[in-house]
Amino acid sequence: MSAVSDSVRKGISGVLIKTSTLDADFIGSFTRFFSGADIYVLSTPSSSPPSQSTIRDLRRANTIIVLPTTLLTYSATSEQAINVADAFVAPLISDRPDGLFPTVVTEDGRSLGLVYSSTESIKESILTGKGIYQSRKHGLWRKGETSGASQTVLGIRVDCDLDALEFNVVQKGSGFCHLSRPSCFGESKGLYALQKTLQSRFESSPAESYTRRLFSDPELLRAKIMEEADELCSAETQEEVAFEAADLIYFALTRCIASGVTIYDIERSLDKKAKKVTRRKGDAKPKWAENTPATASTSTFTRPPPRSAPVSWSKTTDGPIRMRTYDLSKASPETRSQLLRRPVLKSDEMIAKVKPIVDDVRQRGDAALLELTAKFDKAKLDSTVIFPPFAPESTQLTDPIRNAIDVAYANVQKFHAAQNEKTTLVVETMPGVVCSRFSRPIARVGLYVPGGTAILPSTALMLGVPAQVAGCKQIVLATPPRPDGSISPEVMYVAHLVGASAILKAGGAQAVAALAYGTQTVPKVDKIFGPGNQWVTAAKMLVQNDTDALVSIDMPAGPSEVLVIADSTCNPAFVAADLLSQAEHGVDSQVVLVTVNLSQEEINRIEEEVEAQARVLPRVDIIRQSIPKSLIVKTTSVDEAIKFSNDYAPEHLILHLKDARSALPQVENAGSVFVGPYSPESCGDYASGTNHTLPTNGYARQFSGVNTQSFQKHITSQEVTADGLLGLGPVVATLADCEGLQAHANAVRIRLRTLVA
């Protein structure tokens, strides 16, 4: 130890050893001079990747290996790079006979429960970013895969003995515990309980409440924070300091929740501050220093806290974007059934949540609609509806956008006009008995155009054009307003093209209720169309079952879906682009790739394209959450692939096959099919002419996508001559007698008697 003086050693918080040769013996002999300090070993990019045994030896020498990304891979370990999960699990040592690792699952610094992990489950968690553990009875346990109570893993730490783990997660759904509670150890306390309460109040506190005023009035909240800070500074006893500090934290956390900041975000900032060696000069800013006594300014040294986790991995924005892979030939019937399942949609729970909203609009009309729009859409409006003629400035667009919408409108109009039944079907079923069927437009229709994370003039086109072609007399378009109360000019322009008779400036369940029941200004409709989130879907299901509303809906809706079937002739870049085009819709998007005799190398090329393309997309944060939940299903033939697709019944089916058109006759269940390499799903979404409002969640087995006939009803008629009744009447009377409906039989016989008299 004499090689390094005590004064030098005490001034060191950590040591970085940069080397091209990972010699554990040499590094171990060097580290003995710096006992108590963190020792990092950086392997230079030009060196070969370390083996798992080398990582294990370095860990046992009390060092932390740092690997350049060039030496890491999410593919299998090779001579050029080591798999990141292999590197992580290398030093782990289980002291259990079954080889498992006790694992504490935490969220926001509190324990949710105790589970077990295996080397296999740890690797899959790292590669997918999801909470995956090892059941001691049933094998791999993908938390929440069927219940919806899934987890996003933020980080994994290993204890000092390398035989136990801590998973830091974001828990979703009803909670971690099998009893549908947040934690197996009871309710939250302290800051985290307060955060949960404030988040709940931010979402649902009444408009006139004090808490709502704090969230919506920055000046009031600022005044309260300054008041409580002053009272804290004036507090003298321990009890007073604790009480006033709690008040200040309450209002400070209210400010954070209003800005979308959580305790986790605050702790990350605190962690950074704790690692700073020097701080800025300690004087207060001038505006606060006027009555502050002068003190000697000092420069402080803060040593980083001791490492409680010698080995750690954190999920960052640079983490992998990977799908889960299954081989259908090796899948059990239970596994195959799971692959066909969508996330659990708890419709009963959602209907119970939207019912108060729907009832409020039904009872109070415009007043409720204005309040709910301010609450949920964050827009304070003076009126709920815009009627034509629409102000020219509200439909102003750049030439490229206007021209694109015009072309899309023409194509969609052409295809849907061809579906319009212009003639009456007439059939003489027997002499003197003529039956006919003719169509009539549904008089009043409501078209829901979602807002939120994207502007969707395409949905306005897909709903508005067939309504216009069908001849609907009233077309009421509903869409969430922007914060300033306006509607996007793209949607306004489409509303003008399709002849909308009113535009409702509202979204969510409140818009559905207004369309179903009508208000003082919103026209009531007979049928509601359009996609939406689970609140919109639940509201549509609720009102269609209310006989007082007398309204129907187009179809049940769920998250966006695509299933792509690809063989060896596919272009990996095209396939990846098609997968991502649906994955960017939302974090719950359903994306499935079914491969036909593709090698692992060919599948890897597709996944590499997914990764590369996703990273440059603006909505990559959404994709990072949807892609890890997505599937790659390996099959051995086109027949097997299409059979799986028919069982899945996707919203969109894309065929990247050698002779894609020849596979069409085998397709039995799909919302819309995209045939061949140059038919991206995006074309159907926007401008090819087909409709993009399609059945999801497996409903393609029973429902068609929206079409012109969706906006029409069919009426039948029959005309029976006297001779016709002589032939048909006895048949009808006999059947009526059989059913015991004598009045039915009498209506025929009374006529027959006059004919034979």
C-alpha cells in the first residue's frame, strides 16, 4: 500500500483502468492500492469481447467492467461481440439447489413482492425490457401477459454477494399482487401515497374544487409554495419543521404532477446532484438575498455514495427494440392459443367508468359537455358545435397537403360510389308473389375522428366519404379540439369536402354521449362510427344498448393491428417499415410477423431494419413500448402461415410472398389485405380507395370494415296478387296454425274466402 500515499488515496472516489487486455491477475494486483474505491475497467474498442469467465474473474477481483457498445450485441455472442444479457449474467452465482435467484421487485423505491429469476428469464427481461421471471412450477412467467398487469423494467441490480436481484419496474394494470393490489406488502405510504393521490386528483377532481384550482391556476400554486417555504424557514421546533416541510412538499409535488414530473424523475435529478464533486457558489440569487445574512462561502466535496449494486443494468433510450420470437412447430396448443390472444379488454370495468360521463351529458347537455371538454381536452369553449358555412381561414392548408387530400378524396369516393346499390332487387318467388329489396341512407350519422397523439384527416375521409356517397341527410363530425378551442384545418377541410352538417368540438365518452342523445346544440344521430380509445369504445357499447338512445354503432374497436406474412423473397426494409407503420399508432398496437421458412439470419436482418428505422422516427418512444410486446411467429409453409393468420383475424394483413395474389383465396378472416411488396398498409390508410376503419381484436371473423352499405339500411317489400294468394295463402295459414297464431291465419283466410266466393 506504500505505492500510493494516504492523502492521494483519500482524495480518490474512483479509478478507471483503460486496457486492451483484460488480465484479471494484473488488474487485481493494481486494485489493491485503492481499497474502498470503485474500480472501473474499460475495454478499448479495438480489443476482443471478454468471455463470460473473464467477466466473472474481474467481478471477483472487485472491479466493474465497462464495455464499449461496439463489443456488445443483442444477437448471439460471437467473436466480434458479446450478447449484453450474457455479459450481465456472467458473474451471478446461485446458492439454491434449483439455480434460481431470489428477486425483489420494486417500484418508486418500495417493494412490490418477492419472485424468482433464472438465467433464461433475466436474459429475456433485458432483451425485451419487460418483467419476466421464473415460476418454480410453470417455467417462464411473463408478468401480466394475460391479466394486463404487465411491467416495464427500468433497471436490474445485483446484490453484493451476486446471488440476489432487484428489478426496478413500472407496474401497470391492477397491480403486482395476485389479489389485484399494488403490492404484496400493503398500500403505499409517504411520498408515494401522496403522489398517487395527487395523480388521481389531477385526473378527476371536480372543476370547482380547491385541488383543481391548484392544478389550473399557476399563480395560486406559486403563492402557496412561497407561503409554505417561508413558514418552513420560520419554524423552530422539530415538530414545526416536520409539519411545515410536509406542507411544502405537498404543494411542490402538486407542481410536479401538473407538469408531468414524478418522484422517479426527481430522484434521478437528486442522483446526479449527489455525484457532483464541486457545487456552484453557495450565495442565494439576488432576488432572495436581500435579507439573508452573509456567510463564508465554501467549496464542498461530495463523495459518491457506496455502491450497493456491484453489477447493474439500466434500460435507457438506447436500449434494444426487439420482438418476441416463437416457433409454431414447437408451440404447444396452450402456447398457440396465447399467441392468438390480444390484451385483456375489461369492457365491464370501462363501461362502469364511462357511465357517469354519459349520464352527465344526457342530463345536463351542453353545460356538462363544456365542463368535460375543459377537463379532458384542456380546452375552454364558449360553444360546442360549428355549423356550415365554415370560415375560410379555418380550412387553409398548404398546396401539397390540400392536393394530397383531394387525390385521396377522389379515390375513396370512386371506390365507395361503386359499392352503392342503385337498383332494386326484384324476385318472383312463385307466380303472383314478387319480393324486392332496396336501400335507403341512414338519415343522421355521427362520425368520431380521434385526436390526441395524431391529427387524423384520413379518418374523417374514411367516414365522411361513404356517408356522403350513401346520401345521409345529416353528417355530424365529432373530434377533440386543440387547447385553443380550434379544430385542425386538415379535418376542417375534409368536413367541408364531405358536406358535414355540424362539427362537435369534443372527444372521448362525452362526445359519444352527445351524439347518442343530442344536446341543446348537438344534433342527435341514429348511428355512430369511428375508432377511438377504450373510453370511446366503452361509451359506444353503452349507448347502443340503451333503448332510450335508439342508436347503433359500426363495430367494436380495439388497438391497431397488423399481421405480415413474409417468405425469403421479401425485402427486409419493406417488412420492417410495414411493422413500424402500425407500431407507431400507440403503445398497445398489435404487431405480428409470420415468417415462412426464414432462417435466423434472415429474421435478424428484418429485426435490424426495425431497429434502424425506428430510431429515426419521431414516435420512437411509442414504438419502444409496442414492439417488445409484438411477435415473430416462425412457420414452415404458406398454408401454415395463412391458417395462423385466419385464426388471428388481423385488422390488416400484408402478404410479402413470391406469388402473393395466389394466396388471396385462402384468406378467410382479415379486415383488409395488402398484396405484394409494393402495397404498403399506408396506402389503404390514406388514399388507395379502400376504407381504413376496420375490425380489430379478432372481430374480422364476424365484421366487415366500414363501407358504403354501413351507412345504409335495406328495406324489403312484397306484393302478392289475388292469384298469388290463392297459391301461397294455404301454406301461410297452415304454418300459422302450427304455431298457434290464429290471428295470423285469419288474416289470410278472410281474404281467401272472398276470392273463392
